[in-house]
Amino acid sequence: MRCSKGYVITGASEPVIYTCVNKDSKNVYVTLEGVIGETWPFQGYVKFMLQREADNADGWIDVSTHYGGYWGNSTTTKKHFRFSNIGYIGKVMLVTAEFYTNSNYTSKLKSSASHMFVR
């Protein structure tokens, strides 16, 4: 599993979040990991987005977006998600996590949590 280091800014702190990706022939597995021992961990809701490289342009094309639900404590648990039945073998892809304070996903926190990989 490969990971990229990122962050989310909460009202009290800026916890480190690692975005990790593993894949098989049909699925893309995403794991978000916090850092054990941080004083003020992330607690809230996560949205996952998967994009692929554009064929003839410099940009990204949306593949799938899912509301990943509640993450109770980034220092003690990992947040797992699976994108099912994803094609695009050999394409460069990008998975991004967004963080929210409420269950209707309207209060977005500033963050940078993503990982680029070859499908």
C-alpha cells in the first residue's frame, strides 16, 4: 500500500492525514490514517472522490464520488473505503478525501489529502 501525507485543518489543530491506496483487478481500496498521539485528532465526515487523467488534455475527469460517512477519531482508527468495479487499467488516477463537520456534508474543512497512482 502506498501513501501520501496530507492534513485537515480543524478549529483546534491541523492533524496529519495519510491517504493510502491499494488496488486489485476490479477495485481501488482507500485508507485514511491519522497519527497516534496527536492532541486534537480529526472527528467528522469524509467524502471520497476518484478521478482519472484526461486522454487528450492536461486535467482530471471525475470517475466516482462517495460519501464515506463518519470518522470518529483519526488517532485511534483508520477510515476505509472501496471504489468497486473500476476500470481504466494503466491510467494515472487521483483519489482525494474531503472533510466535513456535519452529516449533510455542507461545512467543508480546509484540507489536502490525496494520492496519485497508476491503475
